[in-house]
Amino acid sequence: MEQIRRTKITDLLKTTETGQIVNVKGWVRTKRGNKQVNFVALNDGTCIHNLQIVVDVPNFDESQLKRITTGAAVSINGEVCASTGSGQAVEVLAKEIEVMGDCDVDKYPLQPKKHSLEFLREIAHLRFRTNTFGAIARVRHAMIFAVHQFFTQKGFLNIHTPIITASDAEGAGEMFKVTTLDLDNLPRTEEGDINFKEDFFGKATNLTVSGQLEGELAALAMGEIYTFGPTFRAENSNTSRHLAEFWMIEPEMAFYDLNDNMDLAEEFLKFLIKYALDNCLDDLKFLSNRLQEEEKGKKAEDKTMELIEKLEFVLSNDFIRLPYTEAIDILKNSKPNKKGKFKYPIDGFGSDLQSEHERYLVEKHFKKPVILTDYPKDIKAFYMKQNEDGKTVRAMDVLFPQIGEIIGGSQREENYDKLYNRMTEMEIPAEEMWWYLDTRRFGSVVHSGFGLGFERLMLFVTGMGNIRDVIPFPRTPKTAEF
């Protein structure tokens, strides 16, 4: 077969020039035809669209054509021709065909038919080859790039924070332990406890739940930084919104108060969504059509907002900002609460808002994205700036339609005594966090930050309903395949 430099399908489909000889490589999605002509739909992962290959059957060996099955990898030299079918401007008339990788079609699980998302999770090693997961992978890459572009343009530094840590940033305790100790023969202290002094690090360590605390250390020297890395939570929740391994984006900024923090969060989210619309429109249109097909037969009130419309909804609205106490009043007096429609009734100050409450504020009451501020300190983390009322902290949560909270953040407590006392109240050992407290002793300043769960962003941007479908290889309770 003549050596010709490969052309990617995404580039070929943009051309209007016909007559040139090209090489394309990819995986066969479908093959149809008769004894005279075959039509092969070829995809190489570079875009949602397939390239149609036209094969004049008499010109090729029958045994070779039989090997061109769904799932097979092929290399084709051919002439670019104007397409006679609808949907694409060009197709390729095959001149030479090489089957690079045969596919055992009888055992290949991805047949040309609709497969459930649950089934595809069981074959996550192959689901990239479907239109849905190809689209998600391309959107995910675009969002990763956009995150780094946004912060780089604003002069932030990307800091790599530890994956293995001895601290629990959230104080929740649901962490994966990291050890080299022999689990069948654990060393013990005289009191009978595990002797972690004999472990690799000489102390108990875990996989991190957040890069925030270390990020603060960098921000209090470099000014504006962000982390973007894997985080882990050993929460035994088998829901559509929980993963044991996920990615977090966490900016930390010196000299930012809560208002600066909210401004940055709104600007950041709008930048990401605009980038998706500008650069992933074909994939988003496919995902939108998929979602609408899935919702056929549902009542109008049960249907979700069309995907492109939902993304543009965020771009076209200024985010409403209001204190938690005002939100509680709105929710307490709302029809769903009074009629017992909320699964979790709102009693008053101190109620921890659930997704149903957050969505009511965004979708029903304000009809705009919402940023709630100044939450009760008892339902928030130890590091948040305490308000003068003694009851609330300078927290902020950004709420989006269909998903509820998408960003959580706060102004951080810069006062040493207040931070130390709060840690004592919450039984967080100050002697293990001496390095964090030190930053409040040596040139402390007003500073703020927030966290955006990357997979939660992906749920919103793609319209997918289960977080296991927006990360390539989901880690959940009892599941660590692939």
C-alpha cells in the first residue's frame, strides 16, 4: 500500500477541494451495501462525524472486504469526491485498503445499535468508541485547556499540591489511608494502637480531599495561584453525584475579599461555558439531541432545559447574590415547602440546603444563577472567615440550574486567634496543622478561594445525568475496574 501522510477526518470534512488522493485511518462504525458497492462509516475520534468511504466491490478481494467489519481498524488511500448523500460535503472513493486490526465481530460488544449507559459503564475500556463518550472526551479536553487558559491569562500560577497528605482539609474524616505497613502483621504501640512511626512517612497519611490548604501557603507568597489535580473521598455513597476519585480546580488569592471571590467565580464559569460553545458546538449539539431523545415521553414539567439553551442561560444572566438568611426566608415561605413537596423541609436558620432547594432558587424563584453567602458557621469548614455576628461565616456557594451547587468557596480566616479557637472547637489538632497556623503569624492578609469539582462542571456542560459518565474510568464503592 502506497505511503501517504494521514489526514485526520475532522480536517478532511472541512475541505471543499476534491480530486486529491488522501490517506485516512480509523475504526469502522458500520458497513452497508450490495455486490457492487459498499459504504463504510469511518471514525478516528477527532470529531463526532463519520467519514463515508465508498468501496467499489469488484475492485477488491472478497476475503479482504469480509474483514472490514464494525470495530475493525483500517487504513484507506482514496480520492476525495463530492458527496452525493446528505450530511457531509465530501466522501472518499477507496483505491487501496489495509485492515490494520481485525475485530471479532461476534464477540464485539459495541454493535450498531443503542446501548444503555449502564451497559457501557461495564465496558468502559471500549465506550470511548461510541459517539456519546467520544463527545464527552473531547469536551473534557476542551474544558481542561480552558481552565489553564483562563488562569494563565489572568496571571495565576499553577501549583501542584500533594496527593498524599497528613491533613484533612474538610475535617470530614472520609479519607483513603496510605500505608506501606504489612496489613497482616501491623506494628502496635504499648497501648495497642497501630504504630504509624514504623510506616513510610512516620505518621498516618491519606489521599488528599483538597489542595486548598497547601494552595493557601503558595497564595500567601505568590499572590494568585490555582491547583488542578485529583482528589479522593472515601464516602460510601453509591449515587449519580458521587465519585471516590475526582478532579478539583482550586484557586487561592491573596488580597481578595468575598466580593472579589464571587466576581472571579462568575467570570471563570462564564469563560468556561463560552469556550465550550465556541469550540465544542458539534459535540454539544449531538449531546443535546441525545438528551432530548432520552426525554421523549416525559411530561413537559419533568423535562430538563435544552442543553445549548441552558449554557446560554448562564452566559446571558448576571448571577444573583444574596445572604443565606434571605434564601432561607424565601424557601421557608415557598409553595413547595408549605405544601410538603420538598423531601427535606426547611425549618429555618441552620438548615443545610439540599440540591432541591438550590434548584428551586435558581430555576423557579430567581430564574438566574445564584450565589449564596454568609452561611451558618456550624455547617461550614473551620477555615472560613468568621463574621462579626458570631453566627455566620464569609462562605459562598454558586448555584446552577439542574445541578445545584457547582462552586463552593469562602474568604479565609486570616486572624490567628480566631482560626486557632475555631480549630479547637472542631477538635482539629492544632499541633498537626502548625504550618497552616504559621501563615497567620507571619504577614497574614485577607485572602479567599473556591473549589470547582471538574466532573460537576462536566455534568453541567454535557447534560449527562450520572457523574460516572463524565470521567473516563469511574471509581465508586465496590468498583475499581480498568
